[in-house]
Amino acid sequence: MRLQQAVKPSREMIEKWINQNVLAGKTDEELEGTLFVYGNEAHSLVKTSSGEWAIEPQEVKQVVIFRKEETEPVNMCRACGQDYTSFKEAIQCCAFLD
């Protein structure tokens, strides 16, 4: 019997974001070097020599994010960045991960 290692919520959200953006037609150049922040964890997206995507943890002591005030509601999931046609769909997207 093999024990499965639990997947961290940050990694699960990153993988979901990558899949959604690849399916949406984003190029490797657009995805390369993307920085993901979850709490005080930071990860970057890089292509390996074999052509596969790798999620590399970045050493950070503390993360501070300043957001601009949004003037109109955006129908986008704040966790993974996927766009939706309604605000309700957007907030339900990654709700199960919280």
C-alpha cells in the first residue's frame, strides 16, 4: 500500500491556473516566469530542458501585496484568475479550496 502525499492548496491552485491558461491559448512566452503568491509562499513557473512546466518555490521571508482599488466589479476568480460571465460564478470557482 502506497501513501499519497497531500497536495498543498497553493500547488493545486497553480496547476489549475496553468491548465486554464494553456487551454485558453496562452503561449509559453506569456506563461514563463509567472510568479504565484499564496500567503507567504511564492512560486515561479519555468520550463524545464525537457519542455515540461515546473513550479519552483522561491525563497521569501515576507510577502506584501498592494492592490489598486477596483472601480467596477470584475468577474474573475481571485484565486486562479479565470474569467467568468457573472460575479457569482467567479466567487464559486475556487471556493472549495479555502
